[in-house]
Amino acid sequence: MSRLRSAMNKVKGARVEMAETGKSNRKRSRTAVKEEKTPSAASPSTYHTFPDRADVVLLRSQLLNWYDKEKRELPWRTVAETEPDLNIRTYAVWVSEIMLQQTQVATVKGYYNKWMKRWPTVQDLAAATLEEVNQMWAGLGYYSRGKRLQEGAQKVVTELKGQMPRTVDSLLKQLPGVGRYTAAAIGSIALGQVTGAVDGNVIRVLCRLRAIGADSTSPAVSEALWDLANTLVDPGRPGDFNQAMMELGARVCTPKGPLCSHCPVQTHCHSYQKVHIKLEQNFTKLLGKLSRKPSALPDIEDCISTGACLLCPSEPWDDELGVQNFPRKPAKKPPRVERTLTCLVVRPGKEGEKEYLLTQRPNKGLLAGLWEFPSLQLEGENTEVKQRRALCTQLSRMLGGLLNESLFHYMGEVVHIFSHIHQTYVVYSVCLNDSDAQTQPENQQWLTRSALQKAAVSTGLKKILKLYDSVDREEKQTSKGEKEKTTGVKNDSKPLNLKRPKLSPANSSRQLSLSSFFKTVKEDPS
């Protein structure tokens, strides 16, 4: 009995062991399957890549041949091609890449030439003041870029012994304001580093070449595009290749109205092929039974990978868009709406030329460090009475006395659009008749018109000044016409056809002495 019991226990133990082993194997099997599926879902299929090495070689040759014939002559390209000093060449390309961020080439060229003439080396820029940099940058937009260039130059001089970084990684780590694309662009163009560079133009070209229709800002698409760029870049001419890709996106593979017939790499473009297949399919449907001729073009599947592809479009193909189905971007958030109350405070200068009061913005945030007319943020809807009162309070504090609210002259409104802000300036003016100097803090200054034009001021301020000039001319023209009516002298000049903003009847354009402003003002009952 004991032997039989012992044998039965052994069999039972073996069964338990087999069952546990089976469970363990099944668990490992499920895990293995899960691990296998994850990479296949995350990795793009061959449809979205360039699996054939011969295609890559051919594309490089076609694109570079086109670039050699069609490239634009740009000052930073000339420096990159001709400057033997590696330090100057790297600095020059760095400046151009920072200026070109969010700014068109045509706008940048003039600024770039002036900048390089004034600060031809990184040491020259490091010795400049932020005020000088802002003044040079005025009108170019995104003003923090100039500040980061100056900070980077000072870091190169003080921490790197005046030597610009020599690799993509060191550019990325050591220069403020330099991200992945900028480091790759500088590294490939100035230093000959073999790396792809993915900017907005390159994103569009690659998405169309490989029919990548998912959100181009998603991490999966971003990494896929960088992998493509690194696969395609020509190791013998990395800088030229990256610039050729950008040039193609800027001039041929444009966001709207792309010139597909002029594209040097058209034969590699899945989007272009798909357009023709869709046209043929639609043509076949229209003819119906009248045409049984088989398709001359091979059919193209959107993606041959199993499971959901992270690079394929989630939205259906739109025949009207054609190749513009790619890339797809998420809808932009509407800009924030702001209203700002601003006032031109004007006084006669020492030599008879008008002077304008300007205040300096904080060193951080929007338009950091730039000069502007005295301003304050408007909250909600305000009447003109409340607006004058607010300005009067602020300027009384700035000028060291109490001003008269009734002398603030409403000029009109100016709209200025930033990338993320829809700004409306509600503009007033007030004229002082004396040039008596009050206590002037460091963040305030009086500038003549000629000095103001050269100062570090924004495009929005120049628009405000333009409004002031137009209203001033109109009022002078009106005043001249009334005087001629009174004296009986005929006015042969044509009146200016200017849209006159709403003016308050309580306002007057006559100038009073500064002392007349500093008097007690009765409280407005409203």
C-alpha cells in the first residue's frame, strides 16, 4: 500500500508540475507575442521608408543636381562655402539659422547683412550690449532670439575660450536657444557633420514623399521623419543636401499650389503617385462599362504593415487636396485676444524737434527689453472717460505730478497680430508745451523722431506712430481749410483722404505748458 501511495503521489506531483509549467509557458508566450506586436505597431512599414538603397542613392543625386542648378544665392550660404575660418563660418551659420526661425528668407537677408557687418565675429557680438542687439533686431520679430544669440556669444567667449562648438551634440548642449534642428543645420552646413535636419519645409517634403499623414507634431511621426532625414542625407555633401531639402520645400513642394511637375524627386513621391491612381479610379468610375481597360498604374496600399499604423492618416483622402493631403497638422489654437491702452506723450525738444516719452519693457516675456509708449492692459470694456482716467493716473505717477484728464486726445485703434496674441492698441496722445525735465527713471527716455526710428522698438509701435501722424496731418489740413474760409483765401491743395477715428468733443489739440497739467482735477462723477 505504501508503495502504491508513493507512486500515486509522484504522478500527482508530476501533473501539478506540468500544469504549472504549462501556465508559465503560456504566460511567457503571451508576453512574447505582446513584445513582438509592440515594435511592429510603432515601427513604420516599408511603405513609409526607403528600404531600397538604390532609391536613396538616386534621390540624393537627383536632388543635389537640381540644387546645384536652382539654388538661391544667399549671404549665409556664401559664407559657409567660402569662409576658411571654422570659427567664423560656424558663427555665421548660427546667426542665419536663428534669424530664419519663423521668418522668411526675403526678410532675413537685409538684417543678416547688417548684423554681420557690425558684428563679424562671435567676440564682436559678445562685446555688444543687449540694447544694441535689440536695436539691430527691431522689426524682425520674436525678439528673444536676438537676446539668446548675445547670451550664447558671451558664453562662447567666457566659458569656451572663444571657440564655437565643433559637434552637433556640443552645439545642442552649449548654445542657448539651439534645438535639435538648429544644431543639425549648423553642424551639417558649417562643420560637415553627417546628420539630417528636419524643419517645417523638410517635414512637408518627407511626409509627401512617403505619404505620412498622421499628425506631424506627434512623437511617432517626428522620430520617423528624423530617421528618414538621417537615412537620406548625403554623406559627401550633408550641408548641401539639407539645404536642398529646405529649398525644395520652400520653392517647389510648397504648402499650397505645389509645383509637382518641376519636382526633381517626383518619381519617389508616394503622394504624387497616389493622386494619379485616384484620378484613374475616378475616371474608370465615370466611364463605367464603356472602359474595361486595366489600370496602367500599379495600385498602392496606404500601408502594408499589420495593425494600426502610427504614420497613416486618420482622416479620409480628399481628392481636392491632392498631395496637400500630406502632411496633416492639428488645428491651431485661436490667438489670445488682448487690448492695450497706450499714450503718445509729446513735448518740444531742445532744438525744436518733437520728443516722445518711451518706457522699457521687462527683460522677460513678450517684446522683452524693447521700448514702447506708456501702456497698460485693458480689462473688459471701458468708456473713454475711464480710459483717460487710467492713463492720467499712470502718467501722473511717471511724470511726478497730477495731469488733467480732459487733455488726453483719443487717436483711434491699431491692430497688431503676434503669433499667439491678437493685440489691439487703443491710442491716445497728450502734448506738453514745456521741455522741463522731471525726475527720469532708468527705464524711461525722451527720444526725437529720428532717434526713435533707430531705437529698439517693435513693429506695433511703428504702426501706432503712423496712426498718430495720419491724424495729425488730417487735423492740420482741417485747421488750414477753416482758416482759409475765414480769410477768404482759396485752397487749391487736395484734402487728404484719411479715415478719421472717433474723437471726443471734449478734446483739444492746443498745447499747454507743463505747469498747467499739474493741478488738482475735479473727480468725474461717472
